[in-house]
Amino acid sequence: MTRGKDPASPRSFLALSQMAHVIHMFRRYRQTHVTAFGVTVPQFNVLVQLDRYAELNPSKIADLLFSDRPTMTVILKNLERRGWVKRERDETNRKYVVIRITGSGRDKLRELREAEERQSGDFEPLACFTEEELSQLEAMLDRLILHFRDLPTITRPEGGG
């Protein structure tokens, strides 16, 4: 078997497991910073995206954050209930809804970012790499993302439940 063709090879599994572990540690680190402010990491990430873009539809937010749409609906309802986002009809197509961050949402985001800066101090997650290594890592991750996009969709066998 040629290298890279066996998706279950021990080396592939180990490398992917290590990437998942790093992501899990980073998520846990971020969660400890935002929960003190009554916000989850997914809610924080939504506020960040809405601050970056003037408005987004719920599907686009879900895509940007690698979330499914039902989960995003719950997150958006919770943010809306707290007054941090508002849901409005799209002016160009009234069938669609757009989400915008509110002034209090921007205030909450600013509070979270300032607290994160104070708490993390000089911690930079990728500071252990040189500029050259960071460039190599980015290139390798980009290549891996493209590789995964080329994977065929896994379908259930006929008659499977």
C-alpha cells in the first residue's frame, strides 16, 4: 500500500489525534476565559464574526464556524435573548433573515477581548514556532484542508439504518 492511501494507518491516526488534542487544549483554555463572563466559546465566536462583518445570515455564520444550522439557531436565540444580536429581515430579499451585532453585543465583545488580553498576558499559542516554521505549518494545514475537501462523501450502504 502506498503512503497516504490508508486512512486508518497508525501514523495518520497519530498525527490527526495530536492535532485534535491541540485544538481541544486550546478550546479548553479559551473556555476558561469566557465562561467567567457568562458566555460560551461558540457565542464568543459568533460575536467576533458579527463584529467583523456588518451582517450575516445564520447559514453563513454556521459555515464560518463549522457548525450545523440547528446548533447555530440555538446559539443565535440565546445571544438575541441577551440583547447582543438582533435578527432582521434582509432588505434585498424579505424571505431571508440577517443577524447583526448590537451595541451591547459590541460592549460584551470588547469586555471579553480586554479580559482575555489581561488573563493571557504574553501567551501566544504559536510562539513556540519561528516565522519560517509558522509559514510551513500554514502551508501544510492549507494543503491538508484541500486534501480533505477532495474526500468522497461517505454514504450509508443500501438498506442500512
